[in-house]
Amino acid sequence: MTDNANFSLSGKDFQYPVLSGTVGPDVVDIRKLYGQTGAFTYDPGFTSTASCQSKLTYIDGDEGVLLHRGYAIGDLAEHSSFMEVAYLLLNGELPSADELSGFENTITRHTMLHEQLATFYRGFRRDAHPMAIMCGVVGALSAFYHDSTDIHDARQRMIASHRLIAKMPTIAAMAYKYSVGQPFLYPDNSLSYTGNFLRMTFGVPAEPYEVNPAVEKAMDRIFILHADHEQNASTSTVRLAGSSGANPFACIAAGIACLWGPAHGGANEAALNMLHEIGTPEKIPEYIARAKDKNDPFRLMGFGHRVYKNYDPRATVMQKTVREVFEALNVQDPVFETALRLEEIALNDEYFVEKKLFPNVDFYSGVILSAIGFPTSMFTALFALARTVGWVAQWNEMITDPDQKIGRPRQLYTGPTQREYLPVGSR
Ligand code: ACO
């Protein structure tokens, strides 16, 4: 039975249906609110607004639960592969063995970039941030792959999705190679998705590159942990851009731009920089005090989350993965000790406990990525690579949603009312 929410405004009563999903909070359907009452709702940051229906990802922030198509992130990270998760997000079900190998084969055969795109890279300065390059190159894909930009054609949409997932490692690796002045490496189709990415990033044409299986596994897991995360800022950006009918490559470029910010995808870079700045465990109290000081803009990077008010389940897997990578590579980095100690101190501090601030996925990912050999500037690029799967799945879901409309929020106008224009000499 559908429930109703009662609403009164200026002495008049209105009723709005309450919709229930399969799990999670109910939502009040206020689509008719403006038409009936002439009022808008005010919700900066969309903290109480469901912008769409989705079957992809479910988060219970209070319980620290993250499910993709119903499967727990811990199970996927432990037992699945990034390719399998990509298939799951795009198609709704886990693949059979044949479906998985067919999908891997398709993705593998789309990994090369149009040769002319290499010229495009050369237009960037060598010290360009990889995210700047990725925004530009991914946006430019629409100029190279005209045959997959008709968003009303389901086949073209799927080809564009496969192209984006497949080409992202090549694009990210080339952004890295360009910054260090090494030649671009073509993809090697005999390798796994993740192994191929590692080779294109760290290999050189002068010698064979051997993929370290422990690093490959850890990297694949990091990709799984970042594959999708409900209606976060970059995903909402992709949906908003797509709602106007923009082509998929342009939409994903918009998502990359949003992800770049330090409050979102840039947080792991910021978290690692912070850990280096802290340096030793003795200096932790000083930084904790700064994070708590209202007059200091400093925040503990990698702590807090808009949705998780309990431990971020991805951070649990990430912390375990740090240990595995350190063991496999025989790394001893004091920064990990600082991170563990900082977590312990913060989790016992009244300020962080009261505000329910826990480590998020970014707190440990920077530590692992730097142990693997990535410079901090590549961290967000790796996030973008993995999140492309979620973005394209969400974009496809949006295009086929019968309720979909162009996204067009309204506002509470607080500027001047209409006034008379005076010529410059009379002001
Ligand atoms: N350090 C210190 N204080 C914090 C932190 C932090 N990391 N995060 C939140 N707070 C405090 C705020 O000052 C605020 O205090 P107040 O109520 O006294 O004003 C309170 O906790 C609530 O914070 P908001 O900013 O209102 O929470 P919101 O949900 O809007 O922000 C966000 C979430 C942006 C992630 C925030 O916690 C933050 O800036 N964290 C650091 C950046 C970070 O790690 N981002 C990664 C997010 S995960 C991802 O994108 C994959």
C-alpha cells in the first residue's frame, strides 16, 4: 500500500505519495510540489534528495554496508575480479564463465586508442596533471568514435561503454608516460585488464615487463573498491551531463572533472600528502588539534564521508590490502605506521566519535598506490579509471529510465530585485 506524506503551506493541505525501494529509506515523491504549491524545496548538497531510481548500488551509511546489484563489496573484493564486477554493474547479473570470457575478450579488443590521439597528448605540457590530460583526452574520444555517440541506439551505447572501460587504462597509462617522458606502450592483449594497465604504466619498450601477481591482485581489488558508489558527486555529474542528451564520452569527461576535487577523488592524494606532512606519530596530536579547530580550515583528509557514518567498508578491505602489498614488495614505509596510529587516535577522540568521522576508502589507498610506485598525481586518475565502470552503468540506466528528464535544479534567489539601469556617467 502506498503511504502519503502530508504537507501544509499557506493554510492549504497537500499530499505526496511515499515511494519504497527494495531496501533503504522511503522517498517522498514531490514531483508535483511546485505545480501544486508554487514552492520549491531547498536542499544544498542534496543531502535529503533522491535524484533518480537506481538498481545498481545500495549503501547503508549507518551500518557500513555497500552492495553492488545486491552483492556485498567485501565478497566482491575477496572473490571476484574487476572485469566480473564491471559485467555485473553493466548487465545486472554476475556472468557465467562463457559470458565472462566473452566480455573480457570484448574489452581486451577495445584497449587500443586511435593512433592520432597520441598527437593529442603532445599538446599538453609535460608537467600537466594526469587528470587534466584525462579530461581532455576522454572528451576528445567523441571526435574519434562517431559510430558510438547515438545515445538512442542501445548497441551504440554498449559499444561506447565497452570502449570507455577498455581505453581508460591506456589513456591513464599514457598520461603517466607522457609526464615522465617515456614512450607510450601499446596494450598487450595476452595480459589481464589490470596486468595490462600495470605494464603500460611501468613497462618500457627496451625490456620485458613481468607483472607481479600480488600487485596485480591488489590493483584489481582497488579497482573493484572504486567501481561504483551510488549517486556521489561525479556520478551525479555524469547523469546531469547525460540528461541533456550529451554523448557518453563528453559525460564521462564531466565526471572526471568533478572527481578531480580534493573533497572527492582528490582525497587520497591529499591524505597521503597529509601523512607525509605529519611524518612521525609524535606529531599526530598537533594535527588532530588543527582538524578540530573551527578557525583552521585543515581537515583530516581520508576521514569522514557524506554517507558513511560508520566505518567505510572499503577502508576495511583497503587496510588489509596495504599489508598484503607491503609483504609482497617487502616495503617498510613509516607512513603506514603513522596512518594506523592516526586512525587509532582519531577513533578514540571525542570530536571524531561524536561526529561519526571514520577513515574512508581514501585513507589507505594512497599508501598502497605509492608502495606500488604510482606518483600521487596519478591517484585520482586510477580512481577515474575504475569509476568509469560505475559511470557508464549509471549513464546507461539513466538513458533507459522512463522517468528521466533533463536535470534542472531550481534556486532560492537572494539577489537584488529588478532595478533601473543607469548609464555609466550617471552612477
Ligand atoms: N576532519 C575534521 N573535521 C571534519 C572532517 C574531517 N575530515 N570531516 C568532517 N568534519 C566535521 C566538519 O567540520 C563538520 O563539523 P561541524 O558540524 O562542527 O561544522 C562535521 O564534521 C560535518 O562535516 P560536513 O563537511 O558537514 O560533512 P559532509 O558530509 O558535508 O562532508 C566530506 C563529507 C566532504 C567527505 C568531509 O568529511 C571531508 O571534507 N573529509 C575530508 C575529505 C575526504 O576524505 N574526502 C573523501 C570522501 S570519500 C570519496 O570521495 C571517495
